[in-house]
Amino acid sequence: MNLPINSLHFILLISTFTILLIVILYLDYKKTKILETNRLNYLLLAFNKEKLISNQLQKMPEELKSIEQNTLQKFQKIKVGILNINFSLSEIFNSK
């Protein structure tokens, strides 16, 4: 009669241990899932930020080209103005 009671205790001990282990592993899984979800969300935010910066940097050369063209046009106007002034002065001094 002693043997079945020991078997019953052993079965109860093993089943309790198994249930406890399952609960612990499930709670650890939930905790890990939340942490990894937070990490993925952080990485997604960082990726979106880098993508936005990349788009802004890709637009920069176009803006720089337009600024460069405007600057070149202004320099051309200044050169033409200087040549006109130089020609006018040479005409004034030559006519005397």
C-alpha cells in the first residue's frame, strides 16, 4: 500500500512542477515579447527618422543647384554691369 501512495505523490509532484514550469515559461515569454516589441518599435522609429533625413538630403542637391544657378545669374549681371560701366567710362574719357 505504500507504493501506490508514493506513486501518487510522485505524480502530483511532477504535475505540479510541470504546471509551475509552464506558468513560469509563459510569463517569461510574455515579458520577452513586450520587450522585443518595444525594441522593434524603437528601431522602426529610428528607421523612419533616418528615412526622413535621407529624403531631406536627397533634396539638398537640387536646392543647391538652384542656389548656384541664381548666384551665377547674379554674377553675370554684375559682370555685365561692370562692363557697361567700364565701356561708358572709356567712352566718356575718349570723347574729351
